[in-house]
Amino acid sequence: MFADLSDAPPDPILGMAQLFAADPDPRKVDLGIGVYKDDKGDVIVLDTVKKAEQWLVETQASKRYLSSAGNPEYNDRIRALLLPEGSDAHARARTIQTPGGTGALRVAGDFIHRLRPGGRIFLPDPTWANHPALFKAAGVEIVTYPYYDVETGRLRFDDMIAALGALTANDTLLVHGCCHNPSGTDPDTDQWNAIADVLAKTGAMPLVDLAYLGFGDGLEEDRAGINILAAKLPQMIVASSCSKNFALYRERTGALTLVGGTPKQGEAAVGHLLPVVRANYSMPPDHGAAIVAHILGDAALRGEWEIELTGMRTRIQDVRRKLVEALDGRGGRDFSYLAGQNGMFALLGLPVSAVHRLRDTWHIYATDSGRANLAGLTMDNVEHVAEAFASVSQGG
Ligand SMILES: Cc1ncc(COP(=O)(O)O)c(C=O)c1O
């Protein structure tokens, strides 16, 4: 089976990480991999996570199996983090724990394929690089819809709504809940309402990928989109992740939330989802979920976590503003749109040749698509990055 295999192509992002690690230049900047970094460029463990881990070491009495739905306290607390307790949507929803946001999306793909075998999934153009592969692996046909104009740095909203007219009740619409990856550009309230109207008219299933809750404008603000959809629609699926907002990346902590037309429908839908999980990975790993459940369930720790989350969010907003200030007057591409966008990512709108000059001449690493993780900026490197962006966008 293995003898005839040639070398597999290297993963583009991991390949870039290796190039970065091997670059001896002290000015090097990594804007590639999608992790939050602090002002020293470190990917830290949150203090609240350390406290919860300590608490777990001291109190956890058993590591016996849970169920395919994972940690029940985690599920209840994530459901309430997404949909306000006491709301109709919260009552109609049920949440299961998954191995990261990716696990949630893959289980959603398998579930959709099982319930609607001929259905298609509509993905935004552009979208997270893993979406197409993931839904293809689940056997779901992929259609793309226009979302963002790289040239102007704006949502292609009218084009998007026109394209979504092709949805049918058999199809699924994937939208990013906030901090769209890679564009950093999200619908506003009116636009969320218009998306909900298209979904109501066509009967298509919304699948919201919410990997950056709290990284945009705040926990309340960032869940506004899913709450608009839930209030207007009889069904919704949300794939959420604690990788970024709890900095739990390698602990693989995510969730899949199903909202039915009634609480009973939500319950029944989860009943059909669990066999999909059972046949896949049986049950999710507990450690990250136990940490999150403890933080969200303890008022003092939750307050501390919200402060840590606010710290991450405001640092990204600050470096975005600082970058745009540092670019002012340098000429070249107008990057001012970067200041008002959400979350870690931005599309630089540069050709691959310019992205390569960023790396080869300026030691700044971004993906070939021109996606930059602006959480890689610090107050120390932002001037260097601004000089480089301005230079390569003028052919330098
Ligand atoms: C848009 C989007 N969805 C899902 C994920 C998956 O996150 P996780 O690491 O929790 O699997 C990511 C991670 O980068 C993402 O950017």
C-alpha cells in the first residue's frame, strides 16, 4: 500500500512555519499561523486556564468515559455563552462538545450529508482554507458565493444576497459568525437580518462557524449574528471553538449547537447527531472542556477570563490602528480599511510576488493568499511591517 507513494506536498502553512524558524534575521515577523500572540510575540496559557487546571488536578476523582455528547456542564455553559439564558433560542437549542471547531464542522458535515444526501453547502469566497476540504471529505457538494472584495476591502453584500437566491431547502449556508477568516469583515445588523430573510424564504439550513467569539467587538456583540438568525429561523447549527478565546488550541475544545423549532426538536436533532459522533471518534477529549466548564461556572474566574479576553481583543484592535497610522504618508496601497476590521486576520490584497518579497526582503511571513494574522504585530515590529507593506505594494 505504501510502496508506490511519492512524497506528499508539504502543508503550505507548516512549511512557512519551518522557513520562519530557520530565518536568522532578528527583524523577522510571523503573520502566518492563526494563533493569538501577546505583545512579546508569545502564545501564552491564560491565567484562568492555569487556575482551572490546578483545580482539576486537586478535585478530579475519575477519568471514566463520559458520553458522545462530552462534558455536560461544558455543554450547558457553552449553550448559554452563545444564546442568552431565558431566550426562546436558548430553550430550543442543545449543545454537544466536539474536538475543536474543526471537529464540530466535520460532524456537522457528516450530519448534513446524512439528513440531506443530495444537498449542497454554500461557502463564502474567500473562506477559511480548511472549509472546502472538510465538507468535501464529508461528501457534501460545495458551491461558493461572493463575500468580500479584496480590492476595496468591503463586503460584496448585494452580490452575496443575489447568489444566495439559488439556495434550496436541501442546502446549507455556511456563514462566519464574527471575525471572518480571512477577511476580518462581517455583516452588520441589517445585513444579518437580510441573510436571515433569505434563509427563511429558501428554507436552507444556516451553519454558523463561530471560531472567534469575543475577538471582534465583545462577547455580546459577537453573538449578535447568531441570535438574529435564531430569533428569525426555525433551525440553525453553530460550530464554535474555544481554541482562540480560551487559548486552548491543542486541547481541541469545541462545540456543536443545534437549534430546533421547539425544544423537543432540538433534543430530537441531537439524538440523531450522537450516532454520527459515536461512529467517528466515539467521544471528545475532556481536558479542555473541563477547564472551560469550570471557568464559565465560577463567577470570579469567569470575570477574570472576560478581562483576559478583553485584553486579547483590544491588543489586536490597537495594533491594527497602530499599523494604519504607521502606514500613513508612505504611499502605495491604501491599507486604511485594516483599522476597522474585526479579529486577527486581514487580506493584504497583494499579489503572490509581493507576498514573497515581504518574506525574502523584509523577513515578514504571510500566506501566499496575502492573509496576514495581525496578532503577530507588536509595538516593536509595527514600523518595520508598515515600511515593508508600503514598499512591496509599490513594487519594492
Ligand atoms: C474560521 C475557522 N473555523 C474553524 C477553525 C477551527 O478551530 P479549531 O482549532 O478549534 O479546530 C478555525 C481555526 O483557525 C477557523 O479559523
